[in-house]
Amino acid sequence: MATVIGMPIDRIDGPAKVTGKAIYAADVGADKPVFGAIATATIAYGSIKSIDASEARRQPGVLLVWTHENAPAQAPWVPKAEDPFARPKPQLDSKKIQYYGQPVALVVATTFEAAREAAALIDVTYEKGEGVFDLENAGKDTKTPKQDNVGKPAASKVGDVDMAMRTGFVSVDETYKTPYQNHNQMEPHASTAIWDGDKLTVHCAVQLVESAHACIATTLKLPPEKVEIVAEFIGGGFGGKLPVYGDAILAGLAARELKRPVRVVLTRQQMAHVTTHRGASVQRVRLAAQRDGTLTAIAHESLAQTARADDFVEPIVASTRSLYAAPNRFTQQRTAVLDLPIPGSMRAPGEAIGLLALEQAIDELAVKLDMDPIALRLKNEPKDDPEKHIPFSTRNLVACLQQGADRFGWNKRNPKPGANRQGQWLVGMGVAAAIRGNFLRKAEAKVTMTSAKTATVEMDMTDIGTGSYTIFAQIAAETLDIPVEAVTVKLGHSSYPDTPGSGGSFGASSCGAALLDACQKLKARLDKGEGPQGLTAMGKAAPGDDYKKYAQFAYGAHFAEVGVDADTGEVRLRRMLGVFDAGRILNAKTARSQLIGGMIWGVSSALYEEQPLDLRFGSFMSVDLANYHVPVHADIPSVEAATLKEFDRHANALGSKGVGELGICGAGAAVANAVYNACGARVREYPITVDKILPALS
Amino acid sequence: MKAFTFERATDVDAAVASSAKPGARFIAGGTNLLDLMKVEVEKPAHLIDISRLPLRDIAETPEGDLTVGALVSNTDLAAHPKVRERYPMLARAVVNGASAQLRNQATTGGNLLQRTRCPYFYDVAKSCNKRTPGAGCSALQGINRMTAVLGGSDACIAAHPSDMAVALMALEATIETKGGSKGGRKIAIADFYRLPGDTPHRETNLEPGELIVSVALPPPPAGQQTYRKVRDRASYAFALVSVAAILDLDADKRVRGARLALGGVGTMPWRALDAEKGMVGAEAGDKAFAAAGAVAMAGARGRGGNDFKIPLAKRVVARTFAGLATSISKG
Ligand SMILES: Cc1cc2nc3c(=O)[nH]c(=O)nc-3n(C[C@H](O)[C@H](O)[C@H](O)COP(=O)(O)OP(=O)(O)OC[C@H]3O[C@@H](n4cnc5c(N)ncnc54)[C@H](O)[C@@H]3O)c2cc1C
């Protein structure tokens, strides 16, 4: 049997994507589709006093205008549910405004342009209330929740941090801030809804087909079997397409009303408010250590936004509980309930911003100790999970740090800030650790021999650009001992077997393990002489006891070299390296792409990305890609990702862990630490822009 | 976007004649106008596409000027050998703007007339005096990191976003037009832009329907030129501060002549004449260059988010002249 799993093969959906044959939700062919445009609220809190849509209705080509006064009845929103993404998402169901940019009307017209123009003509008068928008001044709306979003306790306490802070040889007590961010996927949120008799098909841009199916069916009060969700290609999700939004619900309702296909696409500007974002955070980190660098205390407290209209609690401090050893520990996640758009998961919710604070604080401690920051981390490597006291399934943070240091040339780093000047550039290096929780979810897969040498795989899993199609083909090919080209992978239809979809980096492992199971069963029957033609097997995967018995994480170490312009304070990345331990790698090429994509986003969080909030209006102000900065090619000269050879037998039958989010975890902190090493500016408020560096340059 | 009628102009006179139609606007590359139409900041009733008019040449006049047709793309302008040789600061300014794709599409005339990037100007749900005179300015107490510190008023602090125009300011270009009440004229770039005052919706002294046909560059002044742009990422970002500078030194390393214009800090592309004058005769060195930065920013007023631009601009002015002095002394 040839080794196929792990090989760096090109993505099998690549040719379809670059030739335009991959069809996205807004491009789905439909018979005489009509176009919906959403109008959104221009206040953040209050209610609609009156709404005048007469002008919009008079526009040529307009077929339908819905507001809360005449939109069809839908199932009501429920505040709590086991699967938050399956909850009903009723649209235009009330005059109440809960956040700026909330949809207040839908116009459907024969052309996209006419719909948009008419939507702009809807005249809404509001009764404005006093919303709470300021994370740091939310008063009684500042809460201490019991649990975070993944069901972990929101706080943990071991020993006495205050005492350790008083008695430590050195200590760090600093506050870090991270800004609001938007996913800004290349593909906007889009839906095309088509009715055929009493059956509704919604082509939509979602990560979780199963949840979307439940959400859309319940919201529209339809029997589940009368709804099909199709999401064959998704142009980026990053957590922002976990929920279903108004585009899908309203397209489905309007298509029923008009008896023809309806397409609704959010504009780039609308995406900032209508869809979820990453909430801003204020994080306090306290560390105490002995003279030799042994940590005696770690405390990490975070305050982040949750929306009054939702219950998301980002697990910002959760992984801090498992990263380093220390006898005295405290973590706490607090929230401010704000009248802002709804925050949600965005690539590595929790660690992505938690490590921006923690891993910069560790660097600050190393400076105070006059100790190498890698040596400091090695010194505090825990033997088992420091709070749960269970073994790690696998943990290779030490190897990641050491191998990375060798490859990067860490020994050439001068620990003194500002010591390495090259022309106008002050050059510095930084390091940070990566940790990301590893998850497995219940999944099913079906594999069918379509001939003696060809097979088809079916799952309602999505490929949000990550490479899912390709790794599934590899798993089936290797297990069935057929060429990769002989495998057809069908994803993204709700009628296919149930999977958890794409999110939390659990997709490849959960679905991959289910598929492995299906293929092994099929192979066993083939070997017995059954089939082949038409032979089918179902497989499944589910988290077992090993998720309770072992602490499961993926790890990494980031190394960054930056130049800071001594005249202007401009920071430019020079090179970056990440070494990762993510269990078994299922495709070296797509895994690398995921990892460097995450690292680049980490650079973005460190240096560029910010969604400014206007506190007077409760509205975001960088709503297009000219103003919302992410790195451009010129910002990313060289990024390398390497993975260790690993197999985590406690994680799942494939031995793999998630890679989709690991790359962003800690990456920004390595950049921030490199900035400090380059020029001595310790910037604790991200992103690290010129204005925050200038004061440190003489 | 509002529905509009569209025509493709066949020649300059026809374009000018059509501009009398109600709500008519010229469209060249469309890279600015179309974006603004989509968000209904601009709502022209009629578009006159001038992109096929024969205004794509760069030519030398007998007087030694270089005339640049209004439809010369930003890419072609920056790549032209005469521009690179004689006006390197202009070539640098242009390639420091936008992205390669945009520069291929954007034109010289359109670049001069691009509108501010102030987020409140772009958001029709917020008040903006540029969009609706008298409505109030949301930027004064708002998200104003990118706004101007020079030339602002209580009605508007929106920064002019062009890089190209900053270099043209320093090079004392002349804008040539057709149409308008005079049938066409030459406007020195120093007289082209307006300060916002209490009429920030009027950004230039062009008359309605007046078509830019070319931009004339006089022979470059003696000295070394450069353009330095400070921005939040390495490419594809508007200037926080930019500096177009020319420095000419005599044999004793005294300043014989200097030109200085700034971008990112002004409500219009900003010429710093006083700073230039103050440098003449001074010994080239940190003292004179720091003084130039201080004089250039003397009247600056920060509004919170943009305060950092004042010290930043002073530094960049001083360091840019210092860089020019070093490169002159190296020959
Ligand atoms: C994402 C993005 C980033 C950018 N970054 C930068 C940057 O960093 N630096 C920078 O300098 N610029 C930047 N730009 C702006 C870009 O340079 C301008 O959009 C472009 O130069 C405008 O030229 P155009 O031909 O497309 O103008 P158009 O959009 O066609 O027209 C702009 C205006 O000029 C008028 N007009 C055009 N030609 C004439 C004429 N001949 N006579 C009279 N009126 C005329 C039009 O009526 C319209 O009002 C950026 C643009 C975008 C979209």
C-alpha cells in the first residue's frame, strides 16, 4: 500500500477554482433569479418609530419590500441552545434595534442594482435609546460568566497569586489591549434560494452545513426533510460563517413568496456589522518568578465584549491554564455586555488574542530576569497539565522551540534592544510559543465503490478553502489502495452524512477519522470478495475517553525578525519561521498553507489589523478593504512553516490534530517581541503602529 | 448606486459640451468615482466617459516643459523615461500610491481630483460637511487618525489622499483645462486646491464642467529630489505623512535652494514655502533640516487621533533632507 496520507499533493479542487468551475453561493445557476438587497439600521440601540418604504416600492423592477411590519412570521430566537448555530435566526421580526447595522428591510428587484438603489431609499425614523458601547466603561453590564463559549469554567484558581507576586524575585504586571477585528473573507456572505414545489434548496456560504440546515428549517418553520443546504465551495470562513445570517433566511422566505429563485449577497460594508467579529479585549497578565526563571505565579485576566443579543464568551484565558508550570495560578474571563454587533469565533478564538498578551508578558519577564526568552520557556515546561493534572496526549513545545531556534539562527540575536542597526533599520528578533486546544466532534462518512477502481466519498463537511477535499481523497485512496484521482469527494450537501463541519480546527480530524473508519470497513469487505461495484460503507468518529484522560493541544514556536525604521517607526517584517507539532500531517502542502496563512494573520494582528469603533454611534468605521488593513504581499517577504513528525494516538485514529488555527496562535506576540528587541518600544496596545512606536525613538 | 445615463465622449469639445447636462460628471479611470457611487456618496445623473479621448501623450514643449495628458495612466506616468530622469520624485510618488492594478487604471486628471478617504465622508449615515454642507463634521471628535493637521477648519479636517499631487506641488506644475466660463485656462497648482474653510464641499477652483486636458511640468529646479512616504503597511496604504523634497547645495554645503511639499497631513497637498525659504543660505545639517520640519508644521493642529502626525512629519522632513544631503555629498 502506497503512502498517500501526508503527501504534499496539489489540491484536487484547485483546477476548478482557477478556471471558474467552482461555483460559489452567489454564482449558482438558477432560472431567472431575482436579487435581494438588505437595508440596515443606522442607530445601535432603540427602536424603529416609523418606516417609509413607499419610494422604494415605486422603483422600477422592485418586486417586494419587507420590513418588520410585513415580513413573514418566523420561529423566535432562543437565548441558549446546545448548538448555538442551529438556533432560529428570525429576520425583520421586531421594531427593536439591538446593534448598528442590524437588517431593517429587504428589497427584492429584478436586478441587483435596482434592489440596492431601492434599499437606499427606505426611510426609517428611529426612537434612539442609550446603548452601552465602551468595553472598559460598561458599569453594571460588566459580568463574570460561569463558563466560556466552549463550556470550560470562565475562571480557575490554584494557590495564591497575590502572595507569589509579593515574594517573587521579579514580577510582571501589565495590561494589554487587542482591538475589534473583522473576518473580511474574500467571499461575502451570500445565498441563492430555490424552491421546487414544497422543497427549499439554499446555496449559502456557511461552514457548518448541519447547523445551517437546522437553523434555516426551524426559522422558516419547515420540516427538515424539506430543506437542502448546499455549500460546495466557500471563499473563506474563519469562524465568520459559522452562523447563518439574514442573507440565507431572507432569500429563502422571499423565494417562497415570489415563486422564483432569490439571491441575497451582503456588501463588503455590511459585512462589518451584520456578521460576527472578534471582540476587543483588555487583558491583565501577572507573572512572578525566582531568580533562575522558575515561574511562581501566572495570572491572566481578560475582559471582552459579548453582545446583549447573544451569549458568546471568548475563551481568551483558557489555554493559559496549560501552557507553563507554576504553583500559583489564576485565570478569569469577564465580559461586558454591549449593544454592539455580535462577536463570535474568529480564527483561534481565545488563543489568537490571549497569546498576544501572555506571550508578550513572558518576553517582558525574560527581559527583567536578563534571561533568554527560550531558556525561560524551557525552564517552565510542565510535566503534566498544570491545572488538571492529567497527562498531555503529546506535547513537543520544547522541540519546536529548540529546532526553530537552530533553524532561525536565534543565537545571533543580541538581547539588547536597539543594538542591531543596519542603515536606517533597527533590526530585532522575537519568539513566542503557540498552543491551541485540539478537539474532536461526532462525524459520519459514507464511501461507495462506483466501479472496481473508483470510489465516491460523501459527507456534509465543508471545504472553506483549507484543503478538505484533498485530504479526504488521500485518506480514501490510501485506505482503499486506489489512486487519488480515482476518488470523487462530495461535500457540502445537507443530505450527505452528518459531520460537525469546518470550525475549531476539528474538521480534518473528525471527518477524516470517520472516513478512515468507513474506508477500513469497506476495504475489509472488498478483501473478503464482496462488491466491488456499488459496495458502500458508513464510518464514524466521536470523542472518546481520551479527551478526558489526556490534555490535548497542538503546539508551535514562532520566530520573527523585523526592521523598525529609525526615522519613522515603521515596522516591516523581514522573515518569520514557525515550527509546529500538530500530530500527524495529512497533506504537507495544504497544512503548510494553513500554517503560514495563520502566521500571516498573526503578523496582521500585531501590526495592521483594527476595526475602529466610534463610541458615539456604536458603529465600526473601517468597513472596506482600503481602510481595513491586512498584510499585502510586500509586507510578507518570507514566511516558513515546518512541522514535527508526530502521531497523537489519543487524538483520533488518524493521529492528527488541527492545523487551521494553530499558525495564528502566538505569531503576533513573536512580532511584538521582535519590535521590542529591535528598538526598545514595548507596545501593549495592538496593533503596533507608527504612532505607538515613535515615542520610544529618540 | 443611483441609475445614471452614460455616454462615451468622442472628442474634447463634445465632452465639454455634454458637461452642461444636469448632474453630468466626467469619468476617467473610475477608480474613485465608481467606489463613491456605489456607496451613494456621489450620485451623478449622467456620466461622460472621457477615457478614450486622445489625452494619453507625454510630450516635451519647445520651452522645455513636459506636458502630461490628463488620461495618461499613473503607471505610464511613473514609467516614462523623461519623468524618471527629470522628475524622479514624481515617479516615486506615483508608484507609492495605490496598487499596480489601480495605477494601470487611474489617470493623471482623476488622481488630482480624487476625494478624501475620511471614513465619515464615505458613510452616508454620518454627518459630513463635504457631502452635505452645514450638516456637521463627525471626524472632529471621531475616528480621526488619518485626518489632516494642516489647513483644517471646524467644518472639515479631511486629508487630501493623493501622492502624485504632492510631488506636483513641489514641482510647481500647471493644470491646463478646456471648457468652463473662460473656455479653458492654465491654473498653477498652487491656485488649484482650496482650503476647506466653511465650504469644504468645494475642493478645487475648477468650474463645473471644466475638463482637465493636461498637466505641464516646468523644467525641474536644480538639486536632488525624492519622495518619502510613511504608511501603515509596506504598500497599498494611504500616507500617514509623505514628503516631496528637493535640495540644492553649493560647494560649501550651504542650501542654495529647496522645495518641500507634504502629503497626508494637509486638507490639500501641502506646499511648505516658509520652510523652503528658511533653509536657503543655511548650512546643510541637522539643525537646518530640523528647523525646516518645525517651520513646515508650525501651524499644525492635532485633533486627538492625528496628533502623532505633527512630530512624525517634523522628523520625516528633517530626515528626508538629511538623506538628500548625504546623497549629494556622495555625488
Ligand atoms: C484602494 C485604493 C487605494 C488607493 N491608494 C492610493 C494612494 O496610496 N495614493 C494615491 O495617491 N491614490 C490612491 N488611490 C486613489 C487613486 O489614485 C485614484 O482613485 C485615481 O488616481 C483616480 O483616477 P481615475 O482616473 O480612476 O479617476 P476617476 O474615478 O475616473 O475620477 C475621479 C474624479 O475626477 C474627475 N475627473 C477625472 N478625470 C477628469 C478630467 N480629465 N477633467 C476633469 N475631471 C476629471 C471625475 O469626474 C471624478 O470626480 C487609491 C485608490 C483606491 C481605490
